[in-house]
Amino acid sequence: MRKRSKPIDQVVGDESVGASSLIRGLEILRAFKVTDSTLGNQDIMDRTGLPKATVSRLTYALVSLGYLNYDESMGRYSIGPSTVSLGYSALSSTPVVRFVQPLLRRLADKTGVAAALGTRNGLEMIYLANCRAFGPVTLQLNVGSQLPIWRTAMGLAYIAGMTPEMRDDLIPQLIAREPKNRRAIREAIDEAMQSYKSRGYVCSFGTWYSYINAVGVPFRPTDGSPLVALTCGGISDILSRKACLNVGNDLVTTAQQLREVLEGPVGAENA
């Protein structure tokens, strides 16, 4: 297998720090999924659509900066310590992520299913925090896991909480990605909007995996932090359609509790 000919400690040229290179470099980092231990150049090319020369140049720069590790014996890359540090810094500096964890734990224990908080990452949703119920069967998703937007309660809840302008911008992107599912996408979003308006939460019944049901609510922090979504999900044998109604109400309560925690006691600012 071909190995790199350049030492990774070589100084990176100015070209690598241009705006275009920065965007492409970030696309390379986003090509790595939670389930990926390593990726080769061809994997990265397939996922990003970038040409071989560009991938080689930018992965070299990312290795030099510590955002990727390179295994010369395998000729493959893995996420580096700089990327990990950046991710943890982002999570730890976000109040909603810090304060939601005990609420998710309480919700998971009460409902018997998995509870999570996530936000949009391009045309997917990404887990920022999660807790699983103690039991033999639960969703095996972790922080960093990505899932589709319109097929999941997390994604549909996020869409329901978007401004009309942002929603109108996102929907054509989802359709362009899956033109054959144009009608299904529109129907799923319309149904979610109606459910959120009437119930305060959205539901997803087997639209991602046939055996998974979930409920979700959008949450927009008042401190200007990005929109997020709270969800509860589990296999249909545990989280039936009927059970989703009760869990949905619990989820709405959790969102209210999270807002109270973030804002603090009423009048505290005048104490």
C-alpha cells in the first residue's frame, strides 16, 4: 500500500489556510462518522466528492495540525486529538448541554426508553447528549451519532422549531438530496407541524427504522444558543404509539424544566 512521502511535521503552506481550503478541510473532518474507526483516501473522496489531489493535500495539512492521525502501515486516517479537543470544548461551553444531562437521566428512567438532545449538522441531526434507560433493549446511539432529519422525531422537531425562512431554505435541500421521496418529505413535515401545533410535540412511527418509535420537541435557548431538539425513542414493543402520547407530555415537561434551569429562579437577577 502506498505511503506518504512527506514528513508530517513539515510546515504547511499558505495555500492550506485559504477560505476554500478551510471549507474543504472541514468537509473532510465531517466525512468521519461515529461508526468509523479509520478512513482511507478513497473513502474520503467518495464521501466528499473532492478530487484525489485535494484530499491528499488537505489530509496532509490536517495531520500536521493534529486534526487527523495517519497510520502509515495502513495508509488510513482517524480523528486526531485536536478535533477531539475542539469537540469537547464546544460541548462543555454550551450551557444547554451541561444542564440537560440530569434531566435526560430522569426522563430515561421514567419512560424506560432513550432520551437525547441534538441539533442540525448539515442535512443530518447529531447527538449532543443522551441517556439510555436501564434495560436489555435500548437505542445504541451516542454523542456524535448522526441520523436523518425528516425520518426522525429529532429532525422533525427541529424543523418545527425553525423560523419559516430557515424551514423554507432547508426543505428544498432535503428534497434535492432525495428527489424520489419528495412527497413523503412534505407529508412528514406537514404532519409534524400540525402535531407540534396541537400537542406541543412531534411523533415518528417507524419512518427511520420500522421497529423504532420516537417523540420530539424543539428547544430554543433564550441566551442566543442554536436551536436544538429533545427526543425520546425506543423499539415499538416498549414505546408503542399509545405510549408516545404520555412520553410526549413528559418530554414537553422536560423542555420546560430545562428552560427554568437555564434561566434560573424568577427574580434571581434582582436578588
